[in-house]
Amino acid sequence: MQETVQVMTVKSGSAARKESERTATTADPEAQEVAKEGGRWRRICDRRKDVSGKQQQPRALRGGAVRGCFLRSVVPLLLFCLLLPYVFQCFDHSRVPPRAFSLEPSPEPVCTQQFPSVSLDNSSFCTGACKEDCFPRVRNICFSAKKVRLCNSEFKRYRIKKLGDHARPGEPPIPHFMRFQGERLTVGVQYSDCDEDWEWVDGLTAVADQRFLPYNKPNPHHEAEKIIPALLLAKTFGTPLRWFANHTEISKWARGFLEAFGMEERVHYLTLPAKRDAPVCFRDAILLSSPTNLRYVPDESTNEWLRNQVLEFCNLPRENSSSPISSAVILDRLGGPRRLGNKAEIAQVVSETLEVPVIHTISGMGTFCEQVAPVTKADLFVVPHGSQNVVFLFARPGAFVIEVFPYLFYSTAFRNYTHAARLHVYSLLGLAPPGDWKLWFFSIFGWDFCFDKVRWCKNHARTQHIYADLFELERALSMIKRTNGSFT
């Protein structure tokens, strides 16, 4: 009897399943497609089984895989979101002040060669003993909406240069563009041929455009940057001002200032000729267009003359600040950006620290004299950064001004144009406005990065409400009270 021996090969569970799947899907193409899909989900996430341990159907298998993937991705994401504030705090550079920041103004520049407070030569008009601010003097220049022409192009004796925020002392290159019609029109400056049949204005003339003066947004600070040098030119050399502007569009502050000094008859408002019209030309022009260092008031005697003229025109008393401080004012803006967001808390800190009454008032309102009046009636002011602060040119000598800046925004402009006003000007860096995640993000890069590197960040920062750091405010007020203004 022949004995038959059968050898059986036992396959592992996984191999058996693969074999059964191959067998099942060979006959059914649709099942083959589903099996491929199920295999893909198994590769992505763990294989799911039901309670009895049997293999789930492909649809259930896919749902379980998705839930597994979702949980595996959401948990790390939640942990990342929880740790993100601590990461930002570790790399937060907002506590590092700007490079130019200081409690007190920088000392006055020391010149190797002293110049008159107001000087005029063949290439420029300058103010200051060190020529801190200079404006280019140009012969034969023509203006139209098409371009600003520098005539006599064969010589090309003038430097046309892209300017940064400030021009170097004593070196006033001609700007490579000028702006008109409320900054809505930018016109390039270039060498070109000129026609003697065009309209020409003879004699030395101050010529101003509307750079930094946007339409329907009066800006006394940048208006003063043009009309105060024009006033000094008129006072010293009898020079008229030709201004490419509409009289009705300049601020009440500018109109009142010109009236206070009897300048209305010396200011001629011009309309920029259209592209097809003949340009208007000047034989000898001082261009009041470029960014300045804002030290256009050359010295204390000039500032004193400005103050006395304005106070007399407005019938306001001329008084010095009292010591110790006997009165304080919170001088806020009426509307728009850069209002004080915690004004009540600021007033409380000032009142409790200095033990003086605190008055709340609004700046930039009313006529020229109504805007000047508040700065002549107190010894200490807390103000937000803004163009309305140009009225402090006429404030009490010896007064204290604490300027509060928007978060991630800092400028020395106020200190520069009041450098000769005999004021004690201190800077206070603002806190982050609540709920502004954009500034919170940029804070990790710091103040200088926001102001110098990212224009959007700079512009966004100065359109927010300003929140004073109450701890730093109290510290500054205590030092003012203890040392009478000296931080050294």
C-alpha cells in the first residue's frame, strides 16, 4: 500500500491576507481599485479594525484613517500655537529702544567754521551757524505738469540726486522729483532745453511745491518747513515766495502764520501749467522742496523773534515757565490717528506725581491764535507725536514737553524744529495697542527694523492710537520733579 504524504505550507497572516486580496480583486476590477485606495490609507495611517478584530470595509477604513491623520496633525499644531507666544517673547526686540532714542535732546553741533545764522551764496540758502539746513539755489528752471526743466543743459552744473530722509549739512543737491496738486502729481526733474518765449520771473525768488502736503490733509509741521525759511529769506533779502498751491487748501495755521508776519502780499500762489501749456520759469530760484533736517529756525534769537511776533499778533501774554511746575496740560488730537488711548490714566499719573491740576484740551483746533493759546498757559505738556506740535515754537520758555510715540515708531523731528525754542523735550516710547496682531508680529524685529526697513510697518504704526507707558511716564515725571528737568 502506497502511502501519500501531503506537505502543507503555512503562510503568515499578512501573507494570507495579501493572497486573498489578490485572488478577490483579480476577478473584480472595482474591488481592485478599492483595495489600492485602502492600501494607500494604510500606508498613511495605522490600519483600523472593528471590535471583533475583522478587517473593516474600505469606506470605514478610509474614515478611520482620516480621523487618525487629523488627530496626529492637530495635536502638534495646538502645541505649536500654545508655545508661539513664548517663542515671540524670547525673540522680542521691542524692548530695545531705537538707535536714535535718548531721554534728552542731543547737544548742539559744534562747527569747525562758524557761519551767519542765515546765509546765501551762489549755490544755496542755509540756516544755522553750521549750515544745518540748506536749500539749493538754481538759475533758469521751468515748471510744468510734464517735467521740471533745468535749462542750460550743456553745462549740467547742478547735482540731481535721490535724497534720503535728510540732506547733509551744506550740500543741497536738487531733488530728482517735485510734487504738486496735493501730492497727487509727481513730476521728474531733468535737464532740458528751454524757450525764451515762455513766462519768466526775474530776480531771486523762493519757489515751493507741495511735497509732504497731501490733498485735504493739512500738515502745519511740513508747511512750516517751507514758509519759515521763506520768511527768513524775505526778512533778510526781501525775497518773495511763489508757492505751487491753492490758498484755500493750506491750513488755518499756515494762513494765520503768514498773516502774523505780514507775508500775505509776498506770497503768490501758482497753478502748475498743464502739459500742453507754456511752462512758468524762474531766473534765480531757491527751491523749498527737499526733506530738511528740520533745524530751519537757526538760533534762539530767531526763535525768540518768532515767538514775540506771534504772541503780540494773537494778544497773548509772554511768560516764562514757573519752577516748580504749577500747571500741566494733556494736549491731545481731536480725531484721526495717533490719539492718546489711555489719556485718563496719563492725567492721573501726572496729577499724583507732580501734585498739580491737569487740564485736558485739544490741539490743532480753531484759528491760528486759538491753536497757539494752549501752549502759552502751562509749564508741562504731555502730547502725542504729530504735526500739530509745531505750535510749541511759541510755547513758554523753559516749559517741559513729554512727547509720546506710537508703538514701533520714533522720530527726532519735534526735537529738531524746537531746538532753539528753549524747551525741555523728552521722549516716551508707546506701548503696543491692544488687539493689533500685526504690530505684535513686527515687534520681534524691533523698532529700527519697522521704521527703517519696512515702509508698510512704519505707516501702519503711526496710524494707531498711542498708549503711554505709565511706569516710564511716572519715572520721567519723578526725575523732572526731583532735578528740575536735568536727567544727568
